[in-house]
Amino acid sequence: MNAIEAHVNYCLQLNPALTPMDRVYLINRVRNLVGDATQSIPAQADPLDNLDALVAGAVENGAVDDLGPAKQILEAELMALGTPTPSEANAKFWDEYQTSPKAATDWFFQLSRANNYIQTRAIAKNIGYTTPTEYGNLEITINLSKPEKDPKAIAAAAHAAKSGYPACQLCMENEGYAGRLDYPARANHRIIRFGLAGKTWGFQYSPYAYFNEHAIFLDAVHEPMHINAQTFTNLLDLTTMFPHYMVGSNADLPIVGGSMLAHEHYQGGRHDFAMAKASIQKAITIPGFDDVEAGIVHWPMSVIRLTSSDRTTLAQAAEHVRATWADYSDESVSVKAHAEDGTPHHTITPIARRVGDAYQLDLVLRDNQTSAQYPDGIFHPHQDVQHIKKENIGLIEVMGLAILPARLLTELAEVQKYLLDEPNHIADMHKPWADELKATQTWTADTAQAQLRQEVGKVFARVLEDAGVFKQNDEGLAAFDRFIAAL
């Protein structure tokens, strides 16, 4: 059996709608994509290894350019041959949903892995571990999964015609889109449709998942993100639809928001984040919402947790907190609701989950001010920790999972050499931190890597403390109490 025949067999296995009658058709489609010369390539046992062999053969015989994006486009096109059409995928998902919501997501998640939309091999490259802190075990990930930019592809893309289609990577128009040198391949991408608040929404998985079953829920309309009363209702409706998933939203302002503010969307999945496990450090009461259990969470950021079996009342209580926060200022702790021209500084990062039969919302207070002392953001990682993390603190990191840049893989290796007094090329930005570590700890070759990883985790805890509007000290907790009194 050759690689083409093996891939066709895999396509027939992936999509039950395909039958042996489709075999010749599929062989011809694969040959068209990879070139006839690829017939001589022997089959590989693993479907993804077989896919690699077909792509390598296509490059060798000139069927595709030897550019990263061009090869990814071919990979997606080959996998699309065995991926159910959008209508087939939606029909199968909602048929499985009749058994249970989990059965439906299990099927869709497995499909998204099997057809290589979720980049399982790339995700496996990430470095991940936990660090114990006073707030619980924070999770640290050095993100190595996203492909590095291909200099040849960058040069080629610079001369390619510009396109505004799709409008962004979260639009429905990505489904089946071939991709281009400056835009990811999406031929094997599928989106499940559903109704939310009278509008059409989509459900998909993240191709470079940061946690288990990392899902994205997206508005069919390309419009900016916003946090308002409807947001809380939507999040709670989604946890009703998918009770085994947590669902949250990035904040809707620059600096404190995520990286995709142009398109309304939420993120969810099956993962127990450290913040969800954090305890209540102080019970509070929200006037007018006696049937909503409320408390301040022991967490480096400023979090109010609301719990109730009545999701309508819960959403109303959350909106009361959001609306109060939107206009609340306490300049004694640098909290200011609006700029001089009225531009808002305050918003919320909300997270919804089920706790048994009850519903729970964590509301993380955010303030996006800058100052002369903190030009990147008063409540943003401060300069002394930006050697580890300088990017925005979005939803996932708010919940206690650090997504650290790939540069740290090599940079931390040099820091480790420095700590062991070995020849090194430590970056200047890491040296003050490394000097402090060298002065306060004993470093040996046997323990240095584990020690250094834990120290990175401690820096991430500090990053989250920087992002907290009310600090975990006497002054900050007293200021938090004043905000609670204003509710």
C-alpha cells in the first residue's frame, strides 16, 4: 500500500458519510494535490506520519512550494477530504447531543484532533508544570506550539495581494478557507452552529489549545467584544448548554483585554483552573440579592465570586457589580473609572461554571489605566517582571495558567548556566533577577532546572498581583471593602 492509498483509507474511516464507492474519487483528489510521483511513497503506520510523507513528496516533485504556510495549506486540504461537511458535522453533533452534551463534545473534540485541526503534535512541544503558591498551584506553560515565522514565507507574503477576507481569524468565513501565505489554513475547520440570545453563534476548538478541550464560542457577526448585562446571561446559558465546561470572556478594553478584541467571543473547556479551586477569604452581601451567595476570593487579582441556583438572579447580581465598578474610583489606591475625556478604564473579566446544580460566576475587576511610572499599565505586569511576561493578562492567565513566550526556552537555559557559574549568554534583562536568585539560593546541576522553573512560577504570581486592582495587603483589602460597601 502506498501513502496515497493509506490516506484515503484514513479519510474513509474519519467520515462515515464516505463509502467504498468514493475511493477512486478520493485517490484522484489526493493525486491532484500531491502529484502523481507521490504514488511511490510507501504508507506510514501513523496517519499523521503518512500526511507528512505526502507533503514531503509533494514538495520534492514540485506540487507545492517548500514554504511553511504552503505546506500547512496542503496538509489541511488533504485532511479536509476526510472531514465531514459543515452540514454533516452539525447534524452529527446535535444527534450526539440527544444522548448528552458530553457525548456531543466528545465526538467533535475527537474529530478536531483526528483531522489535524487541533495541532496535537505541536501542542505536545509545550513545556508545562505547576508551582505551589499561597494562592494554590499555578500552572506554567512555555508556549512552543505555534509554528515559527518562515522568513521565505514572510518575504513572499509581502509581495502578495492583500485581502480583507476573512475579516479575522474568528469569523465564520474561516470554515473551509484554504489559507494563504499570511493567513492560516482552515480547509479542515468546522464550526457547530447554535442559537444564543436570539442570534447565531458558533462553537469550535482552538487549534493550539492551551488547556483540555479548549473551546471557542463566537458570534456569527464580526463585531467588537463587549462586557454588559447580556454577557453574564450568555455565559450562564452556555454552561446550561454545556454543563461540563467552564466558559469565560476576556475583558473588552485594551491592555486588560485579550488579543482578539475585534470579534465577540468566549472561551471554555474542561479544565479545573487554580482560580476555581481558590477559597473565599471573606463572605460579603450584595444588597437586593439575598439568594446569591457572594464572597471575595483569595487570589492575586481582585475577584468577587457569586453563586446561586437561579441563573437569572445571578446574572442580575453580576450586572449590578459590573455597573457599580464601571463608575467607581478610589484614587488612594490608583483606581480611576474614567479618563478626563470620559473614556472608560473599568471592565470585568467574567468566568462561569457549574457547581453541582448551582451556577457560579467569578468577576475579576480590571482597570486599564497607564501612568508615567507604569506606561504599560498600572495594573499590568510591571517592568521588573517583564523579562518573563510583558504581554496582556487575558482570561486564561487570570484563572492561573501562564502562557509564556517561546523565547524563554533558550533564555532560561542561559540563566541556568549563569546560576551554575558555567559559560553563558544570559540576556541583560534577566541578570538582576538571576543575581538575586544566586545570592539567596544554592544552585547545583541536579536541582537547577526544577528550582528555576519554580522561580518562574513565583514571578507569574507576582505578575498576577501586579494586575490586581486591590492588592493582597492591608491597604488593598481595606480598599476592596470600600468598593463592596458601594454595591
